[in-house]
Amino acid sequence: MTEDKVVNCPLLDKHIEDGLCLDIILAGNGELKKEAVPEVSDWEKAKHVCPGCQAYYK
């Protein structure tokens, strides 16, 4: 069993598993449907917050 790394998410203002972080990034980039990530309500904000985050997958 693998354990996800926990990262601080400035978008959601809480600690989240890195798998959710990746889902947010993929949805923001159009590679995953935004509906798959109901935790995010403001995708416009995500476009500005996520790329500046230390956990952002480049």
C-alpha cells in the first residue's frame, strides 16, 4: 500500500494529498474534467494560484 504525500494547498487553504493536487492541475490544464474535482469552486483563481505553488507539477 502506498501513502500519498500531503502538501499545503494555497488554493483550498488546507493540506491535501498530492494526488488531489495533481487532479486539480490536470483539470486546470484541461486534461481532466473540472467536474472530477468538486473541491475547487473557482477555476479562474486556480489558474493564478496553482502555477506559483511549490507543489505544482511542472
